[in-house]
Amino acid sequence: MDGEVLTDQETAVYDRQIRVWGVDAQRRLSKSRVLVIGMTGVVAELCKNIVLAGIGNLTLMDDSPVTAEASSANFLILAEESNHKGKSIAEVCRESLRDFNPMVHVSVEKGSVKDISANFLDNFDAVVLGRASVIVKKQVNEMCRKRPQRIAFYSVDCRGSCGEIFVDLQNHTYTQKKQEDAIASQIFFPSLEESVLVRWSSLPRKTTKLYFALRIIEEFEQAEGRQPGHVSSADLESVLILQKKLCEEQGLSESRIPDILLERILDAGTRQLPPVCAIIGGILGQEVIKAMSCKGDPIKNFFFFDVMDGKGIIEDISNQDKN
């Protein structure tokens, strides 16, 4: 990759970006290969952003049929298109993304996350996993970490009015700008498994309540055998019982996690709000671009957004003794 150069067409189209982050960063970005699994609304926003920025290759994996719910959250599924019959969400999204930037190679991989082999992941520099269970997220994250070459891993979800991004770049070397100088820096990331094992009582007092709320609901979905988002406000009583149990085990006061927040996430179910998807997808797009171009400080290692708070929050959930 390091020996390749941008074409004249790439240099002309990406001229403005090159002026911002330099030709080397754009070259790395233009040669990068990204796999996205699960074309949710927030993942659609991510794809748009990295395609416009000039990612080299983007592979979409989602065999789900187009539904009214999917169309309401995913702007790549054009409402005026009536020829969706027999096509998967990934195939429909591919056609839309090709129109954004013809220079980016966008392809579709048949199958689901269960069909992914470790060797298959060697074809990519980054993997982005849309809405998935905590077990699946851990499994794919570990597969990425065990490959010979470093593969960046991201998971992302939007639940109604709030959402979460997880980032694992493993051992990441990048360039950051300090005053007028470009400084080579290195940062180490824990896996998702390592992160969620961090005891809640050891986290800073200011840690966002959304982190704990999402962990409780994930635990509930796993215990009940539910798919992510297949919950409702009718589950609140059971979730509050689990909240009490987990808080006691983790040494955290229940008052840190408002009941109304849990109810709001439960009530959202599988719904995704397009404005929230746009915000979270925009942040995730920036992170993938920074990681692939090796330019700029990455988020370590969670990002949260809640409409009710009106702001995004970065949390470093890791064992500080090891980082």
C-alpha cells in the first residue's frame, strides 16, 4: 500500500481533502478496505460518509429483505424505488452508494455474520458491525484481533433517541498535529470483552449513565434469548430487577441509572431515529477515516449520544493499570 500513489482523477476529486490532511493520508484512505455488517440507519450514514471521503473498497453484508421499518431509518433505500422485490438491503444500498462516488468500489457479500470465517476477514482493514448481540460483537472483535494483520473493529447501534459506538484499533500508530508539528503517536485499545469486564465501581464518577443502562439491557436480552432491540416498556419490571442485581454485584448505586432512561431505551425497541443516526453515523465516519488514514486522535473507546442530553460523550472504559 505504501508504494502506491493516487491517480490524477483521485488527486483532482479529493483536492480539498488533500489540502486538509495531506496526500499520504488520502492515499492510505483510498487503498483501505472496509467491511460493514448490518445495514442499519446509522451504518448507512457511515457508508455515505466514507464513500464520499474516498475509501478504497466497501463491502456490504446484509441479506435482510427491504421492509417499511428499514426504509424509514435507512436513507439509502430510496422511497421512489419500486423495484426492491427480490433484493436484499445490501444490494439496494450498493446501488445508492455507487452514485455518491463512482471511484469507490462497493460490493455485496452474501451471507450473515454467522457465516464469516477468520480467513475472510484478512481481506479487510476494518470491520464495522451494526446492531448485534453482545455475544456476536465479542466474537467478531476477537476474530479481528487474532488475524496476522491488524484489523480495526467498530460496533454501533442506535436505539431510539440514543446510541453507542465501540472502537478497538488494537495497537494503533497515527499522526497528530501539535501546534505546527506532526507528531507520531501510539495508542493501545482493549477488546470489548476486556472493556465490559471492568468493574463499574472502578469507573470515574462522571461516567455516563448511558453506558450502564445499555449494559443492563444487553444483559437482559442475552438472558432472555432476545434479539437486540426486541424489547419494550413491558419488560421494565424485569429489567429493574436485573439492574438491582447487577448494581449490587458491581458495587454501583442504582441511583446512577435512572429508571426513566431504561424505560426510554426499552420503549424504543428496534426503532432508529434518522437525526440520531445521522449524528452517530457522522462521528463513526470520522473515526473510520482517521483510523484508515492514520491521521488524528481516535476515540478511545466508547462514544455515546443521547438526544435528552444534547451532546456526545467519549468514555475510556478500560483497565487503566494495563493501558
